[in-house]
Amino acid sequence: METGEKKIAWARQFMPVLSSIAEEFRQEKPFLGIRIGMALHVEAKTACLVETLAAGGAEVHITGCNPLSTQDDVAQSLGRFPGVSCYARRGVSSAEYYAAIDRVLDSRPHVTIDDGMDLIHRLHTRRTELLPDVIGGCEETTTGVLRLRAMAREKKLAFPVVAVNDTPMKRYFDNVHGTGESALAGIMLTTNVLIAGKAVVVAGYGFCGRGLARKLHGLGASVIVTEVDPRRALEAYMDGFSVMTMEEAAGRGEVFITTTGNTSVITADHFAKMKDGAILANAGHFNVEIDITWLEENADAVMRREGIDSYRLGNREIHVLAEGRLVNLATPKGMGHPIEVMDLSFALQALCTRYIVKTGRSLPPGVHEVPAEIDETVARKKLASLGLRIDELTPAQREYLSGWETGT
């Protein structure tokens, strides 16, 4: 068995929810005659999702959603699955990256599955002749959903897309625990530095940011949070973290982690205030949160190590991990989110894909929420796999919750 197949087999054994859905799909064949185009991080857990869709009868075409997140051995193994074509390769140029996306679109997909919306963006800007074939899509991440909602507001989105990112089973586990653990693992494996005792700045206190802050606190870090939303800033303060502007935090932090999904979060003004040896990492989807271009153009010298670019600015050095890309996947040893977390997220993707195939033609174009029954199904399957039982509402309790007459 080759290394990619070994990685996939290892992931599969820790994905009981997705495995149970794969068995359902194997019996039902909900995707017979359906072509699915995917742009995701191509690694072992993603391979298990692809395997699940193919088990349901789908013809799957997949490439990466980040130039540095593909595991080549997994991509090679994935390309040998029946009904699957994989075009992903690690370390591609921008031109090669979009050429691979075009190869996915050449299959004329009926359903898109995106992580960051690059596939849908390409469809709407360069491959519009394919839009009539598309039933609908699913989007995995916060950045992609933000872009999709912007398209929908301008009435530019031509088909329905399910915002898988925005449902509780994704936010509470993938964003909080998945990003929280995997981003820190990527930082620690790449740098081998101690987190305990360090001042760590977390930019953004959304679900990803709060997950990181909690994990950092557990490791003994002194956590500083920066925010633009007053409610989230207050929440971070009430959770016990220091809250301040990035301008103030820049001179205090030893490690900086961006999680905002926005651009220009750490810029030249902040670099000028940073301590010698500051470590910068990004846990947002795109490499726009840290101004890498400014560093490349203005540093006195650059030393490149495996996964670390060190920029000399006068008598100080600033270290950027993974070229400012997703630190949990783009570092050489990055493995992405823990397997059990992605079991839940990819179970949502699989069930939402079936939902789109069944109902997409009757849904209006735009961004749609994950149906509550799908979210609950995934939670119940996970509880069952853990051997856990929960209470059920009694008829009297259901009546009480649905009525209005009963008072004090």
C-alpha cells in the first residue's frame, strides 16, 4: 500500500459518521448521472469525502483550493479511485492553480463543492457558458460564504449554494476546535517554539479566533485579541482575554495569528512596531491578511527555511510562516483539522450535496442555510458513534414549548 493510501486508510477509521453516510449512499446511489466539481484541500480526510460521493454514483473531478495545501501522495492515490479525476498538485503557480480549476470545470459539473469560492468565482467570470448545467453548490468556509453573500446581494449568483460553514455543527466544532488545534499544531511543528508564557495576538474573535484563544490559554499563553466588532471584542474581554487595537498589540506580541478572513490586517505600520523575532501566521483562508508583498519589497534581506520566511528589517527579524497562507495546511508538516472534526464537516458536505441534487432546481439562486434536520442528523450520528444517549422531549414538553397560553 502506497503512502497516500495509508493516509486515507488511517483517516477513514476515525470517520464513523462519514462512513455510515457512505454506506447509505452505496445503497441509495443518489448521484447516478451527476458530475461533481470540487476545489478543496486535497488531503486524506478530503479523500474520504470524495470516496463517499463516488460510492453514491457520482463522477467526481477535484483540485486544490490553495497552492500549498495539497498532499501529493494523497492526490495520486485519489486519482486512482473509480469515477474520480484529481488535478491537484502542491506548490503550483497561480497560472497552474487556475488551469487545474478549469480542468475541473471542463467536466461540466452539476454540483460544485468549494472551500473559498474559487470554483464558483471562475464559473461566474470565465466559464459562464457552463452555468446552465449547474444545479447548485456547497461552500465550506467563512471566506467563501462572505464572498457568496456579496455576490447574492448584487444578484450575481446564478444558482443556489448551501452555506455549510454557517451551521452550528460546522462552527462549533470545525471552526472552534478544528482551527484552534490545527493552526497551533502547524505553528509548533514548524517553529518548535514554546507557546507557554508567550504573548500571542489573535486577530479576530469569530468562531476560529475564539477557538484559537481558548487553546492558547490552555497552553499557558498570554492572549491578546484584536477586533473590529464591538460585541465580539466585549465577548473576548468577558472571556478573560486582553483586548486592544492591532496598533497597540503590535509592540507587545511575540506570536501573531490572523483569523479574520479580511485583507491588510497586519501591515507596514505594525511591522515597524514589532519585536525582534516576532512570528506571524495566518489561519484565514487567503494569504491577504498579512502584507507579504510589503515585506518582500522592503526587507533588507530574506532567509527562507522550510515553512518559514525570515525578513530582516534593520536590526530586527520578522518570521512569516507558510508564506502567509493557511498555517494549518500550508506548512510542510501541516495536516489540517483533526480527523474527527472533519468527519462532522464532511458529513455535512455529503448530506448537503444530496440535498442540492434533490432540491436545487426548485431553490432560488442565492445563499441557503443548511436544513436543520441535516445538522441534527450529523450530531445524532456522532453521538451514536460515541455510545452516548440523550433525553427526548415528552409530548407534554413539546406542547409547552409550542404553545403560548401557559404562564406563571
